Amino acid sequence: MLSAFWRLAGSRYVNPLPASGSARWTSAIVRRKRRALHQALADPAAHPAKIRKLRERAARPSHDLLRYLAENKIGRVQTQADRKQLWYDLRYKKYAPLFVGQVKPRMRFWTAA
């Protein structure tokens, strides 16, 4: 396969990536969702609710939404350390906060602090 590519390209190097410098291909799942939407739009007997549902599934998330998901770790695989930290934060949220450089944290209630 590659040998045929080099024969067609000749002796000089040909960049197979687009001009932007990065390769971004859509996944098969995304292509399938878009294809289903376009087929439903072309079908005059398609129900409007079906078209609305397909349009929602084929929608691309905005950059703001993707940034929000990344910042809040939504949908991210959670490690055991993350789960323990979450448990600790929820369990001891009524105690005084830790400060930078504090060697021994003081476990006092907010009312007593």
C-alpha cells in the first residue's frame, strides 16, 4: 500500500495531511448520525419529531460547552485518588480550610474558627 503511494508521489515527499497541519477526521459514529439526519430530511414522510431528535444527535458541541466539561471533569474517567479526594471534600467541608504551607491542618469547625 505504501509502496504504491511512494511510486505515485515520486521521489519527493508529499504531505498527506491537510494544509492546516493537523489531521482531523470525523468518526464513523458521527458520520452515521449525520447520514441518518440527511436521509430523514430528504424523506417527505419523516415525522418532525424524528427529524428534531436526529438534529439534536447530530449537533456539534460548542467550544464553551467542551471547555466547561473539561474544567469540571464531567465525563472524565475517575481515578481512585479522585474518588478519595471527593469523599474527603464532602465529608470534611464544614471544617476550616487548609492554607498553603500549613504543616499540621487544624480540624476546627467554622463556628469555632
